Amino acid sequence: MVAAKRGVAVGLGVVGTVCLLLGGCLLLAGPAIIKEQVVKNVRIDPSSISFNMWRDIPVPFYLTVNLFEVQNPEEVLQGAKPKVNQRGPYVYREFKYKTNITFHDNDTVSYLEYRQLFFRPDLSNGTEDEYIVMPNILMLGAAVMMESLPNFVKLLLSGALAGLKQEAFINRTVGEILWGYEDPLLDTINALVPGLIPFKGKFGLFVEFNNTNSGLFTVNTGMKNISQVHMVDTWNGLKKVNYWRSNECNMINGTAGEMWPPFMSPTSLEFYSPDACRSMTLVYEQSGAFKGVPTYRFVAPKTLFANGTDYPPNEGFCPCRQSGIQNVSSCRMNAPMFISHPHFYNADPSLVDAVEGLHPSKEEHALFLDVHPMTGIPMNCSIKLQLNQYMKQVSGILQTRKIQPVVMPLLWFAESGYIDGSVLSQFYTNLVLIPSILDYLQYIFLGLSVPLIISAALMMMSQEKCSLFWSSNKKNSNSNKATQGPPARQLSPVKVLREARL
């Protein structure tokens, strides 16, 4: 019985010691193991888990477009405030894929990324055949660009515009506005000033957005330095652009906007946007989870489109107007175009007041990125931007009549997507579940080792006490027997009486 209990105590001690060693090893080596697995699977390498995701984005991406229809064009020509009505959304399934992938010896890789868009009527509120009244972007833009010309020249040009039947507002279908329509003004401009505008044959707001690439990106692979993975080295061979008035604004910072280096801190992230012609910085808002995957949410700060007066570092993006819009004329053939958040969210209230029908809100119009901080891979995102045109009465251009100066919203769009299905399952298993199990196991082993070792020690102590007790009792018994000597000889009653008589 004693031997059996001693065996149990020894067994508990051995198991507890093993748990302690395993827990200690995981505590010391676990973070290194997890980091090694993350590094191995997020760098741009054909053997990594994320490579196929990076090359051919497998998650469903959607481009959602909302157009602003002008409801009072005649009144606007007489100087009234524009009244708009948001039409849409018109939803397009977006496919992105990379070609010309070339690895270089300096730990970089170059590629061209193409996108294809397909209209989804089942997800849209309307069709591409619907007609919408909108500003004549070409004509009104040309009018502002010609404002500094002598009056007699502008009158001649106004006559030419009349001959081409150009008016301040047009009534076109959604498909024509987005993907292009033939305009005699376009042909005239290309004939008179070849190369002035990049459109040939057709003009449309997204005519160069479909079946095109966003330029030649060269980014770091992270093979030598994981903290630089996905960071842009050059874009179209450039270390910086030359659109803006300061070196800081011309810098190409961050990634290409698809993934970021792992082990992120809750501060900020940067990416270069060819569509906005600049680098953008988003700031950390809050921690959360997307379908069980921990995330950091990054949003646009109020200073993103602030003017140089309200935020001096943005002075390089000027000439500026009110805060909340950015002048992109320098990278859009000097056309009076501005970008902003939808409905002038986070912009100067005067911009909203100048156009009737705008209702900015954080829930509908704020952009966000939910990124898994351990890997730098976005789980859920929605990038939202609005395209605006500055229009006004231009003396000598009769078509502009009495239009009051206004930054006119044309459309806003959102590029949205999230990881789901088998991609999410694989990602969750390899980069969330397994690291979490390793993390929990170290504490489980350490937690088990303490009671097991204590139980073994207590049992051993108990066995020692019992052994000492029985050993002591046995010694005492033998000692008593030795001091008492042999037992006394008993006399029979007859012998007792006989001895008494004597």
C-alpha cells in the first residue's frame, strides 16, 4: 500500500515536471515560433500562404458608384443653389490580378496590377441605361481653364462651343457618364491641342478605370527584412512624384494599399494611391474582431484633406479652397477637379451648405480599413472617395451664364471587400488558431504543473511521516520487551501452601 502511494506521488511529480518544462519552453520559445510562422507566410514569396492572395486577390471586391443628379439645371444657370439627388448605387464586381511579376536581386519585386469590372444589376438600384442630368464636365472644365484668356478669345471659343451644341448640363445614361460617350468637343480639343487630355474617341469619368493597370509598382518582398515587406520602392520608376509643391507631399510612402508589414502597432498606416496622386495616412481608431480574427481599425484623420491654413503640412497640395477637399488639378491636366469624402463628410460646412441634398454621416461616408495586426493583412475594408468639379460663371463663355462659384459633387464611389469562405478558414487556422493554441498551451502546462508538483510533494511528505511513525512505534515496542526480562515463574497452589507451612 505504501509503495503504491509512493509510486503515485512519483508519477505526479514526473508529470508536473514535464508540464513545467513544456510550459517553460513554450513561454520562452512560443513567441519566436509564432513570429517565424508569420514571417514565413506573409512575405512575398511563392512558398508563402499569402502569395496567391497577393497575386490574385481571391476575395470578392465591389465598386459601388453613386451619381449626383442635378434637379434644377435651369435655375443654377440663373444663379440659384444647385439641388442634387443621389442616384444608385450602381454596383460592379471587381477582379484584380497581377502580371509581369519580376523578382529582383535587391529584395524587391515589380508588377502591374489590372482590374476588371462587371456590372451587377442584381445588387444595383438602377441600370446603366438610366438617364441622369449632370454638369457638362468637359465644357465647364474648359471654361474655367480658359478664364485668364482675353475676352475676345473667349467669345470666339464660346461661339465654337455653340457650334458644337455644347451646354452647361447634359442628359446622359449612367453607362455613358462612367464608361464614355462620343463628344465633338473632345475631337476638337484633340485636333487643336494634341495630348492636352488623355481621352481619345470617348470621354467618361471611369473610361480609364476598367481593364487598365495602376502603374508599375516595385515593392519590397520582406525576404531580408520583414518590416519592409510590401513597402513601395518605386512607382513607374519614381521615388517621388512631381505633382505637388513640396517634397513631403511628393513622397511615395507606405505600401501599395493591399497589405502592410506584420506586427503592427496601433498608431497609423500609409499607402500610395495613384488615383489620388499622393500618399495617404490613416490613423488607428479602435481594436475589434472580424469573424473571430482580431483587427485594428484605421480611419482617415480630419487633416487628410485639410487645407494648408488649417494643417500646414498640406500646404504643398495647394492652391487650396476650404478644408475637406483636395485640389487634384495638377495631376488631372489642370482641370478644376477636387477629391473629398462622400457628401463632404469631415469638410468645411460651407461646402455642404452650397449644395442642397447632401447629408454627410460617418456611418455611410467614412472610409475604414480593418487589418489583422499580427500579419498586416486587411480583413475588411471600404475606401470611399468623392469626385467634385469647381464650376462658375466665366465672362466671355456665354454657356456658363450666371453660375455661382461652387464645388459641385459629381459622384462618389466605394471599393469594398472582405475575406470570407475557404480563404478566411485557411487564414484563421494557420495564422490565428494555431498561434492562439500555442499561446494557450504554455499557460495550461504551467497551470497544471503547479498543482501536480505540489500534490506530489505533499504525498511524499505524508509518506515520510507515516514511515517515521511506524518505524518509531516498532523501536519502542522492542525496547520495552528488552527491559522487562523473562516472565516470572508461576507457582501452583499446592506448592504455595507447602512453602507457607514451612
